[in-house]
Amino acid sequence: MNQHITIGELSKLMNVSVHQIRYFEEKEILFPAYTDSNQYRMYGINEIYQLAQILLLRKLDIPVSTINKSMNSFSTTDYHQLLKQSQSKINSEINQLMLLQQFLQKILNEYEQSDILEDKYNIKQLDTRHLKKWIELDQDKSLTARSLYEKKTHLSHLFETDLHYLYENEQVTLCYESNQSPDIILEKGSYLYKAFFVTDDQDIEREIAQLEHYLTQHHYTIQGQLIILEKSYLSMFNNDKLHFEIQIKIKYDSDGVA
């Protein structure tokens, strides 16, 4: 009995396509042990182990060109260094996936706990927030694509976090959270807030007017500036609307006394 196997049998044994095996031969990293009289490629135990090594290195996303080089000239030290580099890359990818998992959990939690449909004011305790200034606008001006581009930051995932619009003295300052040399610190404390949808700028103006009326009506003591939070990452649940939250720090104790 022939101790060697055909390319089709090797394909089934190693769970890899015939096309892939031919590709490895084309790239000169795997050759048959011999070609028989019928022009069948035949593979032995050495080729099986060699293919196993190739598949492992490809699973580690090591380029075929590097595999070719490794099989021709790598020492034990070179292989050790190659695997250490792959380990470092995989750890980085794991960290990125963990951050993505945390972000997705944040979206789901905020959506499931959202009281945006209640259309009423509530009070919550918020921790200290450290903000970095991004864009400053007059209150009657709108944010445009051009202003976003001209003031673009190094943060590639900026719209995956809460954007803070701070209103004070007819000026609006757009900020993002950052613990590195913050420009503004929002103190922890009791914040009156309400979630709402926005389809145009007039929606925000109406919410500001309603909040001012509510504050006057309930005699709250204001302890900070008006804050509008944009939660653009929640807008996937309502494609034609943006999710916002209006906030303002107030004097408030556990007995509900303002």
C-alpha cells in the first residue's frame, strides 16, 4: 500500500481546500513529496507536518512571504521572536475587542434604561466630569460639517462617546470627556435632566425654554451652567432622530428640598 496520500486526501485530513494547498505550492512553501506517473501530487508525513506549521503561522496572520523566509533561513531564535511579535499583536486585538464589547454593553444598557419616552424631568447624581474644549459657537449658530472638519481631533472614535454642549453667556462650547489636561471640570452633584429627541435646531431651543420654565416653576437653585449631551451612538435605534439629554446642576438633598 502506498504510504503517501493525494492532494484531495491531504485537503480532507487537514481541513483546508485543494486550492489553498496549490496556492502554498505556488508560493514555494509546500511541495509534494513526488508526482506519480499519473501526475498526481503525493504527500507524506513530512509534508503533513509542514502544512500544519504553515496553517498555524497563517492562523497567527503571518504573511506567506514571511513563512517562506522562515522555512529557508529562520533559526530557533528567529521563530521565538516571530511568535512573540504575534503574541503582542493578538493581545492588542484582544484589548480592542474588549473595548468594543464594553462600548456595545454601554449602548445596550443606555438604550434599555432610557427614559426618553417618559418626557419628564428627573434628578440623578453624577460624578465629576473632566472635559476638553473642542469647538466654540455663538448660541444662534449651528454646527456644520465644515466646522467639524476644520476642528477635527486626533480622537477617531469621538462620536462613540457623550458630547457635551455647554451653554453660557450666549456662547456654546462643544466638549468631549478627557482626563488629560482638562479645560473644564463639571462638579459632581445633583443634576436635573431630561432625555429628548432632536430632528432640528428648534427642538433644542424648545427644550431649553421648557427647562428654564420648569426651574422657575419649581424654585430650584441653579449651581452650574446648562449642559446638553449628545448621544449620537444611540441614534441607530431611531434613524431619523438624534438622542440628546438636557442637564443642569441644582441644589438638592435626599429629602427632595431644592
